[in-house]
Amino acid sequence: MKDVNTISHITPMGEMTSTHVTPVDHIYVYFPQQAKPAGTYMVTSPADGVIISAEDFRIQNGYPYPDYRLVIMHSCKLFSVYIHVGTLIGSASKIATEMQSRGSWSGSIEIKAGEVIADDSANPNFDYSLFDGSTKLSGFANLDSYANGEAWKPFTVDPFDYMSSEVKTSYAAKLTRTAAPLGGKIDYDKVGGIVGNWFVKGTNGYAGQGANANYANATGSSKVSRGYWDTHLAIAPHNVDTEQFIFSVGDWDGCPCQMVAAPGQINPSSITAASGTIVYELRELQLQSASGSDWDRGGIWPQNFKVVATNIVAGYLAIRVNADNSITVEKGVGLAKSSFTAFTNKALTYTH
């Protein structure tokens, strides 16, 4: 950023929200308000590098405002990825001209650390990821699940680990999380348990089966567009309140939904095959500031906020760990936990 003080707040990696069913591999950078005069929110390169590819979401997705994805190569193994940045500036501006009719671009444009690459004022807020090919995450049980969808995901790194002490201090002050790792975590797979990322068996892992697939046992609801996320499931700690597990379900009555277990239920991290079938009562969640007051996600996000269960019951989730380390799952949307008696033909098998 040209001026870190223009940032409202930064959320760490690992958020599960809407169609991002599994923990996301990017941080989110937010600004205080929407639609400010040009030149208000300027995005810069974090280090020397070469812009090697770009996508124009106005062309690809029909957005009415400038919106780009940029990939910067800092070395043969280190890459920055910006998503949803605005009008391209300076050396990067020629990219917009060259891909007006195509929606994508590849090439080589050298940039320097701190050089402005985009003006994000028209539609503020963007995503940022850092990938290092010389490292590999150890918390994914099956890397093949990402080969056809997001092959770069196992190389995700915490961008705060690559910052100088001075830069880290200034950006950390904007983070909603203060515990290490500052940039968050995305790989939680626990072999022989239920924690981690899951995909319906035989549905192409993270890539899923596409927006028009005929998903087995889908509810048939048309509340949202169908997508690759329908076959996803994640049971993992919240990216800020890591003591609270999120149950993130790709197809919950046709919607990708994030819920929490009702208070007093077994911690997901303790479940094994020996636990047998466990039935969770899932509830809608509420965010609270550290002081305990409810918060509607408006304004500047507080540091170390909490995630709590409301009194609104969403339904039940029955889970069993199998001998082959897969899990059997049945969803009881809108049903009481006590209504589950045994798995039916609606149950699905998930694998890492």
C-alpha cells in the first residue's frame, strides 16, 4: 500500500464465507468507505518483480467498475496475487489497453517495490495472496484434491513472514487477529478425524463438477447458483476466533452456509473412528466484539472478535469417521438433532 494508514482493517487467511467453503488462501484488505475520489486508495507492489499475467473481471464477469487480477513474479518461485484491484496505474496501465477485447493478458512488465500498480478507489477492498514454490504446506492430507482446481494452494505462505520488522508492525496493527500465525492458516486436515477440508467422494476434489453438474443427493433448492463448492465441506477453526470451529457446508439446502455447533457439544478435534456416529446441532452464528457486544460486521472490524452460536437452529449434521479415514455425513436441514436415528440414502461420503 502507498499509505498503510488508508487501510481500515485486514482479515487473515482461512476465512470461510459463502461460496468460499474451505479456508481461503488470501488475506482481505479493506478500506474505510466505498467509492472515494480517484487517487484515494492506491495499491503498490510489495517487492521488485515482473507482472506476468492479468485478468479483467469487467469482461469476464460483467462488473461495471474496473476490477483486475494480477500475478507478480518476484523470483522463479515467489509470486504475489492481487484480486479485485481497480484501475491499473503506471507501468501496469498498458495491460488494460492490451487486453480490452480478450479479458486476459500474459507478458512481462517490470515493477519496483512500492511502485503503484492500481487505484482501488472506485470499488475499494482487495484480496492478496503470496505463494512460495520452495515450501509446501504439511496440513493437507491429499494434495491431489487440489491438482485440478487450485494447484498453487499447497504453496500458500503467510505474507507477514516475508515482511521487514517495520512493515510487519504497521500492517499487523490493522489485522483483526493478533495471535500467531498473523496471516492465518488454511491447512487443518486431520487424518482419522473430521477436522479439515472435505470433498464428496468421486467429485474431482476442489475443482468439483462445475456449475451445471447434476449433484447426487442435492436438495434441488435454487437459492444460489450451483457451483464447484457444492461438493465441499470444511470443519475448521475460525480465522480470527480460533477457539470456535466453523461447520462450512457447500450445499445446505442449496446454499453454501457457515454455522457453528450449539454450546456444550463435543470438540470436533477429538473425534475419531472410535467415536462412532456423532450428531451436531448446528446454529446460525453471531459475531461479537471482544467486549461481548453483538456486531453486524459494519465499520472497522475489531481485533480478536468472537464467534458465538445464536439461538437459531439451522439443523443437524451427523458424522462418522470410517476405517479408510473417509467420513460419512448426513445433513438434516431445519431438523432437530433428536430426529436423526440412522444414516439414510441421503448420506454422502467425503474424502480429503
